[in-house]
Amino acid sequence: MSKKLVVAVCGATGAVGREMLKTLHDRQFPATEVIPFASARSAGTKVPYGDQELTVRELKEDVFAGVDIAIFSAGGSASLQYAPHAAKAGCVVVDNSSTWRMDERCPLVVPEVNPDALAAHKGIIANPNCSTIQMMVALKPIHDAVKIKRIVVSTYQAVSGTGQKAITELETQVRQMFNLQEPEVNVYPYRIAFNILPQIDVFLDNDYTKEEMKMVNETKKIFADPDIRVTATCARVPVFYGHSESVNIETEMKMSPAECRALLSQAPGVQVYDNPKEKMYPMPIDAAGEDATFVGRIREDDTIENGLNMWIVADNIRKGAALNAVQVAEELLKRDLVRVLPQDRKTFID
Ligand code: A2P
């Protein structure tokens, strides 16, 4: 390796940040140096990178000189504060928070779906919401083939999507309940152990949650289709890793379940796992730790002219976050988009 390629992972001590380090290492991302950043609380602690341990540094506005790519998963306010400084320093940011997703200057990219959108980047690229990513990977080939007019989605989302503190909360509550103790509730409004919460993120004026509206708005942006109609219900379930989704689509032209299975079995990033006779369908326990988006339970919705139902499952920490971000970084390298002209970067910061 002759050319230097410095990669910063911001939020490296978190659930997604650790997975980003693992994914960079496992996929042999050609970084000459990987630098983990987190808050001042974690500065000096160690995080694993392959069989090495890297020392975590404090994330500050002036740390990006000499960094080529910064992958962020440090929460929305850290992205808002630091990503513009990274972009100004000449670094390309791939941001996993929701902060920049709907900003017109920021491409919102799923590499299997809309990689060409990367060409217009101005220093900050947004990683979509975890639930949106897996739905896009599965629906893109169908949208291209028979045009999806309407999507009705209900999600069953794992606690790891909320971060390390929620993983710990579910573990702790399960232990407390088996010991007949009152479970402590800190992360979610109610107990998550042995429960389901039909609320992810805050409620908006239209009585949908922010998570539900992310699925609506991000789908339109990623498909570059403002007319596609999407309605979502997002629920948190007591699962550690792996988001599941029940998805109903109405299409302009007809596609049979068999045609859909055949199409998706050729689609990048998708694994069809669908054989009702053998009780074969995807579950979070299959998807956890895997890169693919799994699709099963494909069947006709005979209440409308052209409709299909399906069940989509993926590891929310991998394809829903870390893997997608690393794939974006790989695509940037492949397309020689890591260095963009300085005049294109000015827009994020004065
Ligand atoms: P720290 O561990 O020092 O708090 P998760 O999504 O699992 O909760 O992880 C969030 C990640 O983002 C952690 O690595 C956390 O670091 C980091 N983080 C949170 N707030 C900041 C901040 N203001 N500046 C830098 N890193 C932050």
C-alpha cells in the first residue's frame, strides 16, 4: 500500500462504532491508519480492531486534518457539531445519524440501490435509517421491474438500534424479572423486557413517530420518487439484534410471488429465505451477524389488483448501520470520490 488512507471512526466505543471497526477490518478496507474517536469520557480506553487494540481519542473540531474518510455514529448532536468541521478539513464524512439525511446537499445512499447519488456529494454523505435500508435493498428490484405505488410497513425493531445502553437495559431487566425484582426503566418510556413498544423516537404533530416519518421521507429520497406513497408503524421488540418488517406493496404492474422470489434471488445484498412448506422464513436469529437482507413469506395480497406481502429481516447494526457505511466508503474509493474540490465543501460551514 503506497498511498495513505486515514479513516476516523467517530463514536467508536458504541454498539455501531465497534461494528464499524470490525467491518472495516473484516472487509480488509485499505486504510493505512484507523483512528477511533469518542467523547472525552472514553479518551485513552482501548477498542478492538482485528487482533490489535486501538486507543480512543477525544472527538474535537480540530482532529480531522489528514483524515481522508470519517465514519460517524456518535449521535445526532455530535454529527451536527463535528461533521462540518471534518468536511471543511477535506475529509469525506459518512454519517449514520439522522442529522443530514434530508439535507439536499447530502446524498442518502444504500450502495445496492442508489450508488450514483454519491457523485454529487459535498463532503457529507448520510447513511439512511436502519429500517429504511433493509426495506430499500429488498424493494429496489421490484420497484424497477413493476413500479411500486404504495408501501405499508410495520417494523419489529431490536433494542441494539438504540445503542449499547438499550442492550444493557434489556439484559438487566430480564435478569431482574427472573429474580422477581422490579425492573429498572431508564432508556425507554416503559419496560422493554417481555413487552412491545409501539413508539420509536418522539411523536410528531401528525401523531406518527419520527422513526415512522424517516421511513416515509427517506424512501422517497433514496428512490428519487416523490410520488411513492409510504405509511409506517414502527415498534420496538425485546430482541437484541435484527430488525424485522412486514411489508405490503401495491405495484403498477402485476408480479407473482414466484416472479418476485426469482427476481430477489438475483438481487445484490438479498437472500431469499422462503419455503412455507418447510417452515422456512427469516428471523432475527438468522440475520444477526450476517450481511444479507433476508426476504421470506412472499405472497399475493388478493385484496388489491397488484399487491404483494413479504417479511424482511436484516442485522440492524450491520446492514442497517456499520456495513452500509463501510460499503459507502468502499464505493467512494472505487469511484475516486474521496477527494472533492475545496469550493464544493464550503456550504456546510462559513
Ligand atoms: P462515549 O462512549 O465516550 O460516550 P451508542 O450508540 O452505543 O450509545 O454509542 C454512542 C457513541 O457515540 C459512543 O462511542 C459515544 O462515546 C459517542 N459519543 C456520544 N456523544 C459524543 C460526543 N458528544 N462526542 C464524541 N462522541 C460521542
